[in-house]
Amino acid sequence: MKNPITIGTKTIDAANVVAIKPMTQERLSGINTDKNFTAEIRALGSPGAFVEKHSVAEIVAAFKQHGEDLTLLPTGEAIRTGERWMLAITAFSERPGGKFGSSVQMKNPHNGATGEERFAARPEQIPGGDAPTLDSLVAQGPVKGVA
């Protein structure tokens, strides 16, 4: 493990964590447990963990102290940002009022594992998700002095 951290009785590799999400009642009801988990830590290429007692913001702060930097989003979720981790951010096309706002294709630079994470946050709420579109750049016309 590159950066181990123990959560309850389980040790995970904090270096592989890509997202931390608050637990919803829907997600909690899909897990066979009697525990009242507050957050889910998601990793690429190694197991994640469920957390009791701590908020996503508290977990992000603890990971930062442990040398792992995640960004807390306005929706209460956290994501590992940076061009080495995020391959693509797209709006999640679902019926209006759906629970997901974006889909992020991720790649772990430590082990090469890839995966998709869905977030309630819209693309523009995720660092790097507000990039201009090709259509908007073409509509602006040519840059002066560039052939």
C-alpha cells in the first residue's frame, strides 16, 4: 500500500481514493448492515470503505492531514481532482430532478485502474468541469494574428 489508513477495522490505501460521498437512505437500504454509515469512501484499484460518525468534510480534512488532497464540492461530495486523475467530465443525462448531475471518468495514476463516478454536482461545480466547448470557441471566431 502506498498510503495506508485504518477506518474502523479495515485498512485502505488512501492514495487510491477518488471520491467520498455522503450516505443516502437509498444507498444505506441497499447494504446489508445494522450500522448507520455516514459516508462512503470510493477507491480505484483497491477497496474503499464505509464510515460511521464522520461527515464528508471531516474525512476530507483528515485525508489532507494524511497527505491526500480531495476537493469538497458544494453538493457535499468530495472528488480527487487534477488532470492525472480526471479523464472526462460530462453532464449526466437523466430525467429532470434526477440524483446525478455529472459523470466523471477517472484513472488512478498509481495503478492504472479506471472507472466512472457519478456525482450530484453539475460539471461546472467540479474543478475542470467548466471548460469551454469547441462549439463556443468556434463561435467566437478566429483569434487575431493566428492563421
